[in-house]
Amino acid sequence: MYTVHQTKTNLSKLLRKVANGEEVIIARGKEPVARIVPFSKRPKKRVPGSLKGRIHIHPSFFDPMTKEELALWGIE
């Protein structure tokens, strides 16, 4: 963890660390306020169906909501 002052003084060094895959936490006093992480040039490719068999939706999920449930959502 680095203070704001340490970060300003050592920014190039910290950016090299981040470029090498490390994560840098910046704190104001002892309170962490920011995190510098490596920039990913390509977002992870989505794989359709990768959760197949891992997620189960109960059939009652598709039942109409009761008036009480609708009221909880602010719908009358």
C-alpha cells in the first residue's frame, strides 16, 4: 500500500509494477482509496452456455407476482 505522496514520487516505478501484473493500492493516510490494476486490452471472450447445468431456476420464478410482491417493488 502506498500513500498519495509515495505514489506521486514513484509513479513510474509503480506503473512498471502494474505492467508486470501487480496490483497497487493507494491510501490517504491509512485508508485505502484507490487501486491500480493492469489494463486488459481485450475483454474476456464470453462463452455462451458456460454456466449450463450450474444454474437452476425454479419453475415458480415465472409465476405472476402477488399484489403484495408487486407492492414491495412499488408497483400497484
